[in-house]
Amino acid sequence: MDSLTTCYGKTSKPTDYNVYSGKGMSQDVQEILQFEKIESVIGVAHDWCVTLTMCFVASAESLFHSKDNEVIKNYMGAEGGARKWFEGGKMAEYPAYLTEE
């Protein structure tokens, strides 16, 4: 048995590499959290999970710094709006003052 196979344990072992995208994996985690009724998470990540954790962080950061007033009104100002934002895996455009630097 090779080390890659043992890492998966008894879980599914998809052979299609496309299912390992950050967005797809973050949706999987979201579904697990919802099924288990886990309402808050402290993300600690290493190796591949850093990418997965950053998908959640990027979505939150884009919401908190959105320049779109409709996004702010509908997802930050409305009751349950932030939950809808995160469950929908949404991303907003960043304002000009936020750069990659």
C-alpha cells in the first residue's frame, strides 16, 4: 500500500484531479460543518489545507472590504446576510486601496 492511499484511510479516493480544487474542497468542508451543525471554526492549516483555509478567508476579506454598496447592504447589513454570503461561496471585488502588496 503506498503512502498516498494510506493518507485517505477509508474515505473516497477520487481519481479526477479536478475535484481537488480549493473551491470544491471548501464546499465539501462547508457541507460537513452544516451537517454536523458546527457554527464556528478556528482554522489551523498545514500543507494543502492552507489553500483550503484561504478560500474561506478570502471570501470573508472580500466581503468586509467590498466597495459595492449593494453587497454591503445585502450581506453585511441584512439579518442572515453574512451566512448567505459564506454559504454561497461568494467573492467581491476589492477596493482600489487594497493591493496585493
